[in-house]
Amino acid sequence: MSFSLELDGDQLEVQRWVHDFAAEVIRPAAHEWDEREETPWPIIEEAARIGLYSVDFLSAAFADPTGLQLALASEELAWGDAGIAVAIFGSTLAVTGILANGTPEQQGEWIPQCFGTPDRPKLAAFAVSEADAGSDVSSLKTRAVYDQAKDEWVLNGTKTWITNGGIADLHVVVASVDPALGSRGQASFVVPEGTPGISQGQKFKKMGLRASHTAEVILDDCRVPGRCLLGGKDRLDERLARAREGKRSASQAALATFEASRPYVAAQAVGIARAAHEYALDYAKVRRQFGRAIVENQAIAFMLADMRTRTDAARLLVWRAAWMAANGKPFAGAEGSQSKLVAGETAVWVTERAIQILGGAGYVRDHPVERWHRDSKIYTIFEGTSEIQRLVIARALSGLHIQ
Ligand SMILES: Cc1cc2nc3c(=O)[nH]c(=O)nc-3n(C[C@H](O)[C@H](O)[C@H](O)COP(=O)(O)OP(=O)(O)OC[C@H]3O[C@@H](n4cnc5c(N)ncnc54)[C@H](O)[C@@H]3O)c2cc1C
């Protein structure tokens, strides 16, 4: 049996294609959209036009038996700009929610609606977090109540920090059906385009990732048809019955989604770190002090060596987790969380070093490294903070419920 870390022809082609888009379309626009703090519609439209923002691209990426294609695309997009990358790929979190919890029929119906068409691209959002339920997703207050007479679910509650929240055409909302069961009493619901009772609350002004829209989502007697419950009513009833009897259940709505998407979010962090290392290396070769290029000082050269080494190490963890996910290997050591933990922390560290290497130039907006540092920080927070990743890893390794 052969083993290789070399990318094959198809993977190299995708990598080059996304890289060219990142270099030619995303990078030149990154500063403008960071300053505007708005969703970069022209870039999403261009991504849709070339087929990068499409259900076909995502299907092909998920079909890659090595699992690397989506990781490669995520890294390249974030190398271009993480804010725009999240604006483009934010919808995939909702897709992952539908894939993790929906029936094949629901996947076929709803996933294409997350993207729309090349002429009219659409956005999707995945709404879990609430003001009092961030890391602790078991304490969600948003309620889903079944109206049997109408075969409808009625959703009420307020979600916060939601990427594409309120501007999305389709929202996937995680709500509690039976609060007494904590996360085991939760289910995911599709709120299709045009549903009354869903609206945007406050839009947040952020430190980084400013081209990506983040807002509250308010659900006020929001009624969705019974078929919008992902997985279906029978499966939910069965799962709730098992939970009430104290038996184990296969998956919990929000957790199943996060576990599947972590390597791809981690790949974005790798993209930021790589961008910052490349930029700092180029700068250090050109910037001269004391009659020599600053890279000729060991202090700077060693920093650059560590930046590259840590970035490559993070990428290897991402590739391992992506390969395991694609090949149905259980994350026995929480390998998805390992990749997210290391990649997020690495991106923060590497971008901070990049600012140091640029000196004063690193601190001003004429150069992108300060933006990359601001962007990197979110990767230690969303999709589970670094502390929560450590908790997941520690629990997986020890088999104990570490607090
Ligand atoms: C830009 C942005 C985009 C986002 N997009 C989405 C989205 O699309 N959908 C969505 O549902 N959510 C989204 N989020 C929410 C994000 O997932 C949460 O912010 C994150 O899970 C952390 O929750 P919290 O902010 O409430 O922090 P808290 O849970 O309040 O944590 C605060 C601190 O306490 C620590 N902590 C908490 N519990 C423990 C523990 N048991 N042990 C040790 N330390 C602990 C945390 O690590 C952290 O350092 C987004 C957030 C941001 C900022």
C-alpha cells in the first residue's frame, strides 16, 4: 500500500484555481471590504459566476476521497482574505448542519437553496449561539414547539453572533424541543427563505473578519412546516425517548455539525498564517537596518523559521483530520478539535510575529499584517474556543468528563 503526502493532479488544479481567484479577486479587494464592514456581494457574485460558490463545487469537494479538496480551497481563500473567505464559505456551515442531521431527501431539497444560482447567489446561516449559551450549547433557550394540528414547528428565541444572520436566505436553527434533556433534547430546523417571524437584530461591529456579516437573529413565533425538522419527526421522537430512558444517542444536533466542520475552519487559519509568513519573509529580505537586511539577524530569521514550521505542522493536523472525516474514521483523539486548536493558536502567534518583523509598518493599515492579526483571533473563539477544544480532546483521551 502506498503512502504519499503529494497532492494529485485534481487537487493541484483546484488549489491553483482557488489561489488565482484569491490572488486576483480577493486580495486586491480585502482592505476595502474590511474598512466598509459589509458583505462583499460583488465578490460572492464573481465566485458564483465561476462556480466556486456553488453546490457543484462543494459536492465535488465532499466527494474527494482524501478529504483534502475543501481544506485546500479553504486555505487558499483565507490566504486571500479571511473576512471575504468567511463571507463566501459562511453558507457551508449551514450545509454541514443539513448534511450532519438531514435525511437524503432534505439534503437534496435544502442544500442547493443555500447557494442559489450563478445569476442569483443566496446565503445561508447556521444559528446555534445565544447570549447565555455560547460554549455551553446545552443551555439553549430557543424553543421549538410542535403544533400537531397544522404539522408545523413554532420557533421562539434570540440567536447571537450569527454569520450571515438575518441576511441569509435560509437559516438552519438549533432549538430545544425538550429543555430538560439539555443538548440531547435539541434539534435542527430549516427556516426557508421568506418565512415570516425571522428577522435580524443587532449587527455587530467586529475587531476582525469585518467583511463577514455577524448579527443577532430573532425568532418570533416563526412557523416552519413539519418537513423542516432535520432528520424527521420519527427519528427525533426515537432519539428523545432514548434520552429520557438515559440511553446514549448517536448525535447531538449542534455538536455533530461542529465536529464535521472544524478541519475546514482550521484550514482557514492555516491560510492566514501562511499569508503572514510569506509577507514577513519578503519584507525581512528587503528592509535594511544597520547596513544589512533584517533577515540576516538570527533573531528575525529564527522567528521566520518557527512561523513556517508551526504553520506546516498545523496544516498536517488539518489534512489528517480532513482525511479521517472523509474516510469515516472516528475522531477517537478528537483530531478535528486538535486541528482547530493548533491552527487557531498558530494563526494568532504567526500574525503577531509578522507585525513584530514589520515593526512600525506592521502596526499601520498600509500593510495587511495588522488586519491578518485581527482576523486570526476569531479562530481561537468561534466553532468552539481553544479552551473548549482542549476540553474535547482531554475528554476523548481520558474517557472522563473533565470539567
Ligand atoms: C465573528 C463571529 C462569528 C460567529 N459565527 C457564529 C455562527 O455562525 N453560528 C453560531 O451559532 N455561533 C457563531 N459565533 C459564536 C461563537 O461560536 C461563540 O462566540 C463561541 O462558541 C464562544 O461562546 P461565547 O462567546 O458565549 O463565550 P463563552 O462561552 O462565554 O466563553 C468565555 C470564555 O470562557 C471560556 N470557557 C467557557 N466554558 C469553559 C469551560 N468549561 N472550561 C474552560 N473555559 C471555558 C471560553 O473558552 C472563553 O475563553 C460567532 C462568533 C463570532 C465572534
